[in-house]
Amino acid sequence: MSHGLNLFFSVLIVFVLTQLRALVAVSNEPQVPCYFIFGDSLVDCGNNNELVTAAKANYPPYGVDFPEGVTGRFTNGLTIADIIGQLLGFVKFIPPYSTVTDQEISTGVNYGSGGAGIRDESGTELGDCVSFNRQLDNHADIISRLSLLQNNKTYTNEYVKKCIYLSNIGNDDYIDNYLMPNNYPTSHMYTTDQYAAVLLRQYSQQLTTLYNLGARKIAVFGLGVIGCTPAEIARFGTDGRPCVNSINNAVNQFNVRLKPLIHQLNNNFSDAKFTFINFTSVSAPEGDVTLPAKPCCQLRGDGQCVPNSIPCPDRDSTIFYDGFHTTELSNIAVATRAYTGLSPTDASPYDISHLAQL
């Protein structure tokens, strides 16, 4: 298995270097005028810093490899959303909603919040978080601010239609909801199949709200292989298998419904371009999700890094940074395949590079 891991990272590093060379050729002008980011801790860039919650990453060793140091990103360096922003041609990182200024909002806003879910209660055992519904409310506020600044509502409406919208949410509806029967009632109320259906109905309504707020180019990420994360493996055990299969099977019931939902939304809204990003496909070599799950940092009981602990020195040869979140190198691999699909299973009907051109 260690040989398989080393081979994976050898291929990954070559792939990443190839993609990064392409970054150098990106024009100084972004491919789209603005970029709006919704989601959970996989894209959070500091919105949770001032919230009363355990789900925050505004301390070392998070940010050890990030140009600006500790910012609230749940990894050692760049997030998936950061890298996609670079690939789209944005020179500066998209700022968090919590600190964004009027001078910054015309290029986009990051609403992501660690612990946030499709359901409002998800993640609340950790403290406060900005659920997807609240993120949509925050986006409505930003659109109003943008309209006032541009002093032309018609112009603003046309302007935001050209932007890229990224949604990466739903993981915490499992990690910090369904898989915590002592904290939440959902696993007592629904089978895994029923829960996936309930989540998708609510997500469909929320994505429709995003459309009604002006979004027309929307990249929607599926959920990751939660059962392969170090924290869930430590908590549930694997019966000798590489991952917690029961968790991955439950999450897959959501993912298999999400792609048809995206195509349904495209049929419902003929002027919109929704696309499905297959997180499992873009994050795993040839579909292999059985690689060893070893975190890079020392873990607290909740799966986050122990404050001020020393991370592993070989961060470019490990998948996970803490109990749930991947390293920058893994994020680069995911983001570049989401941006430029290498396989027909990576994105449907478009990868993000083609979505930007539509």
C-alpha cells in the first residue's frame, strides 16, 4: 500500500507541476468579472474567525504554507476555491464576507463557513456557523451593495450573470449531523436513502434561490469520501478495510442524486449553466479511494489540529492535513481537475474552464 501511495504522489506531483505551468500563462485579465464561493470548511477563508465555535482554523499550524500565514483556512496552504480562483485568472484571493469591503465586492466574495451545511442545524454542536441559507442571505446583501455602488440595477443584474459561482457544501450534513445520533435526530428519523432525498430537495430549493439572485454559471461539487477521513476512521473503525464503507455508501446516495438534479436545474432554467463536479472522481487516482489516511498534524478530539503543534515535514507527500481536511497539494489536484477535467466522470456537463467561457 505504501508503494501505491508513493506512486500516486509521484504522478500527482507531475500533474500538478504541469497545471501550475499553465497558471503562468493565464492572462492578467480574469476570465470572468467575479467569483462567488459558498460552502463549508473546505472553502472557508476566515469567516469563522470571529464566531463562537470550535470550527475555526485561525491558529498555527494551519496556514504554515500560505503566503499570508494564518487566515482561517483549514489546511496548510491554498484551498480548492483559492486555486480555482487562480486558474480563473484572479490575482488576489477572494475575500471572506466577514471582512469584505465595498471596494472588493465587485470581484467576488467567499461566504464559506466551517461546519456549515445544507440544513440549518448542521455543525451547531461545535458552535455558531453560517449555514447555506444564511450564506444566501449574505449574498443577497452583497448584490444590494453592489447595485448601489454601480448605481445601475440593470447593469448589476447583467454583470453578476457573467460570474462563476462555486458551491461546495453538504459534508457537514453528514459529519456534524447524521453521523452524530447523540446530538441530532436525523439518523433516527430517516434511513440513509431518505436523508439523501431530503437533503437534495432542500439543496434544490437553495440552488434555485441562488439562480433567482442572478447566478447563471454555477459549479456544484459533490461530497467527498467522508468515510476515508482520519477522524471518521478513528471514530467508527473500519473492520480491517481502508475506509468506513457504511459512511461512504450513505454519502454516495446523495452524490448519485446530485448529478441528475443539476441536469434538472439546467432544464428548468434554460438561461442557466449548472455543472456537477464529481469530488470523488477529481480527488482519487483512477477512482482509488483506499489510500492510507494519516493526518499531517497532531489532532484534537474533534479532528482539528492541536494549536501550535508541529506539522509533518513532508506535507507534499500526504493527503490529509488534519482529521478531515486535505493538504494544499491534494487541493491543487482536485481544483485543477475540476477546472480542466481529465475524465468524462470529472464534471458534467462542463468543467469549470468551459463554464467560464459560456
